[in-house]
Amino acid sequence: MSKKIRKQHSAEFKAKVALAALRNEEPVAELASRYGVHPTMINTWKRALQDSAAEIFDKSQKSRKQIEAQTDELYRQIGQLKVERDFLAKGLSR
């Protein structure tokens, strides 16, 4: 009995297929056969693109990279504080 391995598609591929579906140049079934993806996945990606399209034009929202950079910096600071706390706890216990 063999396990079925799920394909992992890149964000660029999903966007390309979803945009093609939004354009309605050809039916979803034809897009599915051309790209080798199930029609349900295409419709899911299309819906996700439609739902998140407004975020692209929202100037008040931080970009994903800025959020990730801020999160990384906060985790770094937490790590540094833990090391300092442990160092001071060892010094006080002596």
C-alpha cells in the first residue's frame, strides 16, 4: 500500500493559476487539466486571492517582511534576556 504524497505548490504558482481563473479566459476544468491541479484547489486559491486583494492596497498595514523582522528581533531580545537572567541567578545563588 503506497502513500499518496501531496504536492507543495509555490505561492507564485498559486497566484498564477488563481489569476488565470479570475480572468475567466477558460473554464476552471481546462485550467485544472493544463496545470495538473484539482478544480477545487483552483477555486480555493481564487477565493483566497479575492479575499486578500484589498490588503495589497491597504497602506496602513505593515508588510509581511516588516512583521517577520520585528518578530525575529523580539525573539532575539527574549533570548538575550533569558541568558542575562540565568547568569544573574547563578551569581546570586553563590
